[in-house]
Amino acid sequence: MQVATTGLVLRQVKVGEADRILTILTPDLGVVSASARGSLRMKSALFSATGLFCYSEFTLTSGRSHYFVDTAQVKKVFHGISASIEGMALASYMAEIAAELSPAPPEADAQLRLLLNCLYMISERHYPCAQLKAIYELRALTLAGYMPDVLACAGESFTLTLSRAVCSAPTVPKKRTISRIWTTARCTPCAISAWPRIKSCSGSKSRPRAYRNFPAPASSTRWRIWSMG
């Protein structure tokens, strides 16, 4: 049975002299493995469309254990990724995360759009690689159901783990307005409910009633959170 879908090539493995086994992230099938026969030959119609990090339209035929690529047509190639070692390393890291998460439809569509946006940013060099890495990690984990808890202080040192954020802000700043994309690196429930009387984090787990008046972050302990939208 043939299936027509779009997809991004996350990984490629050479088999024999001219064949490749591809790992493709698709919005309709999730992460699939497909064999592209003869795709390493320069005159092959599959040569350019089955390259690493190519976003293409595929026609796949299902087999017993994997798919076979019948036809492929390029939609987008991110040429700027290979311009630097850092960009290539970061793109490979993001592709590995997407392959390990193995999202199923309909979550695969959101993961695919997120990865395509990040690859475009790497290719065009709009943001530093370190910033894009943090953006992708947080957003990909959120889409997969592993969103970190960033609304409360979980200890005395500032670290970001897979499940929580902890801080070491010494005092609560004075009342000021704050941008949507900034939050303070301290216990926000404590700060909101009792600032400026609190001098240290009480570790309260109670949720604040309102989030309108976040205290502005200190210059040494601020943490920027981005949303891909």
C-alpha cells in the first residue's frame, strides 16, 4: 500500500554501495524507517530529496518491517546548517532528540513544526546556538508531556532539571512591571504572596491567586523563557 506524506530526514545509514536507510519524521505516521534504494547514485531521482535534514514529499510503500521510498521531491533544504561545526552538531542533537521521543500523530505534527523552525533559525543564524538549544529542549519536552516546573523554587541553588527549576535569589526585588517572556529566578509563589516583606524563600508550595504582578528578575539571577508559539 502506498502512502503520500511530507517528512524531515533525521538520520541516514549507508547500506551497500548505493542504498540508504532513512529515519523520517512525518506528521501523519510519526517517526518511520524507510529504505531508499539507489539514492546514493548521483543520477538517482532520490539523491537530493533523501539527504540529511531535507524536508521532502515522499511516496512510501509499506513493507513487513519498514517502508520503501518510491518517489521523493525536495520542499526545503537547510544549506546554512553545514556552514559551521556548531550548527551541524546542534542540528544532529535536535534530530536525535526527535528520533528518541518518537512522537505519534497528532503530536508528531507539532514536533515536526518545532524542529523545522529551529533548523531554519540555525541555517539563517538568527540566534546563537546555545540559545536555540535551550529553546528546543524546553519546548520539545513540553510537547512530549515532560514540562519542567518553573513556577516554584525547589531548593537553594539555581539549576534546571527535567522536572523542576531551583534558584538562589537572596532577596525579593521591589515591585516593578515585568515582560511576558521574563520570570524571576526565585520562588514566585512566595514572592507574589508576601513581597516585599519576605527576605528569603520559604519554600511554600501554595499556588498564587494572581500572576499579574511578577517581581522583576535580579540582573544576576534572571532566566529567559521563550515560546516558539
